[in-house]
Amino acid sequence: MEFKVEELEGVRRKLDIEIPGNVVAQRVSRAYKEINKQVKMPGFRPGKIPQHILEKQVPLESMSQLWQDLMQEYYDKALMETGITPAGPPEIDHSAINEIKKDKPFSFSVMLDVKPEVKFKKYKGLKFNKTLFEVTEQDVEASIRKHLEPFGTFEIYREGHEVQLNDYLVMDFEGYLNGEPLENGDAKDYPVCVGERKMIAGFEDQLIGKKVGEEFEVKVTLPLDWNKKVRRVSMPIPGAPEQEADDLATFHVRIKEIKKKNLPELTDDFVQQQGEESVEAFRRKIKSGIQAFKENTEELRIKQDIFNYLVKEHDVDPPESLVKQELKFMIDGMKFQIQQSGMKLEDSGFNQEQAEKEWRERAEFNTKGYVILEEIAKAENIHVAQSDMEAEYKRLAEETKKSVEAVKKSLFSNQDYMTQTSNRILGQKALNLIFSHCEFEYLSEAEMKKAFDKEKKEQEAAQRKK
């Protein structure tokens, strides 16, 4: 085997590889022998068809799997001999297959990216502000109320009662836009709890103070996704239409019933029926749960700050193949969220071409961070264990509502996604290590809000100067 490595721009490399003619001849001969066993041709006994006749029926260039396997084999050998570590999937040029000869050397080229060299700056002992959370009695009571809600009973208010927060209503409404009926903008006997914010923003606020039998108008600005009926997802949808200035809808509303929900008394008997020891133990459990949730949310925020710090402080050239891969994962993730929302992709307003343009910068940012974390993991001898993968399979199964076996099958059938999953876990473990070595200045929630507001104003001022 002969090969040549050509350094292109940045981390891009080109491998020119030549497979010896004797190897090509051996593989071709072996392939035709296998075909001979399977093909039946009039005038010839099974397995006795001359190769030159087979070659007319099955030309060399049609044996695509043979050449793909051969190219992959010699590509892997070239990587071993050169010591090159690819950063992402290679781009193998298959055009040479059309000019192949059964007894001549076979040459092909491969374009690939190599892992960029990362010169580390400090990543241990980083300093961050951390919120010192206080779980208030109000927090506990609000959480207990949510636990009691399913066991509550309704009581209809007397005539003349004015709607207040937390009241439960039954109402009819009809929506209009520019005087025309609004598609999917009407309902009969529609239930709503005032304050849950499940209606269009501003709708529930205009119900307060109204009475049973009263007919009135509610005016609200329709959300960006109304016309396309897209449910909210984690990213803005490229290609979705902009908000029209006249998207102020009018709803004719009639309240038919106002109820309050009477919650059961929190007693030892009640909580014991739910598997708890006592009211005191239940309250402690609620409080510790709130505390854990707040601290976990804060940890995730700080880890995002760590990720941002690493990217900004390290000059890394992100491999193009990994950027493309990350962009594909982002787009596939958006498509999955849209489909999970119960709507068709074509009705969502999603534009893939525009998404690739709008999200490329974020894909580059993410890729830089992943490369840095991978190198930190290597320096710290961090690895992904089988137990880590099993835990991830279980998490993905719960998230996608599939079986663990179905998740495994899906990942094993797509090497890119399996690699991405493994790399994500490796990055998380590296982030965990960095987080464990951070130095924190603890601030109260009020102090932290003040610090956030100050930082936001500074960023806005810097943006205006640009």
C-alpha cells in the first residue's frame, strides 16, 4: 500500500491511497467465485461459469460493496500507519470505482479533519457566583397545594361572585381577527383555572372581576406560532413567518360557571394513605425536593457558564466535519420536537436551509466546546464506561417513550449517533470534574438577581457600541 498525506487549510487533510494491484486481483477473483456459486446460467454447471463471461453479466464497477469495504480497510490501515486521529467522519471519493481494472492498482482519496491541538488554559479552580437558595414556607405551601390538587372537590360560588386568581371557570368564547372568525379560536364549555397561564398571554388577566352570565370582550396579541399551529419548542423555528402588526385578536367571552376547589386537610391520616409517614415527614420531603431542584438547576447554569468560558478562552479551530455533524444533530432534534408536538413538519414553518444558516454559528460554538472537553477528558484519564452508556440508554428511553432495547437498536444502526452519544457523556464527565474543582462565592437570590441585571445592562451597552 502506498499513501500520501496532504495538509490543507486548518485541520483539513487529504489522504491519497493506492491499493496494490495483486490485492485488487485477489479480491476480484474471490468475489467472482462467490458470485459463481450463486448464479445459474443456461449451458453451464453450477459454479463452472468462466469468469470472463461473469464479468459481462456483473461488471467490476457494479460491485459497490466490494470496493467500499476495500477502501474502508485501506483507509483504516493508512490511519494506523500515519497515526492520524480523525475528528469526524471521512469523505471518501468513490468516483475512482468507475475506472477500476481487475489487475491494476486502485487509487482513491479521502478528505478528513484531524483533532486540533488544544493548548490548555486554566480549567481547575475557576471562580463563579453561586446562588445560596432559601426554601421559604411559601415555596413549601405552593408545592403542597399542587400535591393536594388531584384530591380536591369543586364548589360553585354564589351568584354575584367576581372572578379571582385560582378560580375555576367554565366559559364559551369566539375569536375574531380583523372581523373574521379565527381558525381554532372558539370553544364551548371550556374549563380554565385563572392564573395557570394556559391561555394566550394576557387572556386570563382580563377575566378577573367578571361574573357569571357576563358577556365581554378580551383582546390579546396572537403568539407567533398561531397561524401555523406550532407548539413551542426549545429553539426558534427558522423560516417561520414574522409577527404581523395586526395580529390583535378579539374574543367574545361568556362565563357560565365559577367554582373554587376545596382541598383536603393535610393530616397524618391523609399523607399515610399516600405512603408517607406523617405530615412533618411529608413537609420535610417537599422542602428537600425543592432544595434539590433549585440546586440542580443552579449546577446546570454554572456548567453552561463553564462551557462558555472554555470556548471563549481557548483558540480552537473547529473541524468542519464535526460542525456539519453537530448542525445535523441540532436540525434532527428540532424535527423530532416538532413531530412529538403532534404536527406535521411541513405545517410547522420549519425551513431547513435557513436553519443551517442561522444555527451554524451555534454549531461551531458547540463543536469548539466538545473538542476542548474531549481533550480535558483525555488529559484527566476520563473514560466512558459501559454503565454510563446503559444509564444513557435508559434516559433516552424515558425521554422518547421507547423501550431501552429500541433505543439501543436505533443507536447501534447509526454510528454517527452512537459516537455523538458517547462524546456527550464524556463531555459531561469532564464538566463534572471541572465543576467539582470550582471556587464559589455564595450570593443570596436577591444579590444574584442584582448581579445578573448589572451584567445584562453591561452586555446591552456593549452591543449598542458595536
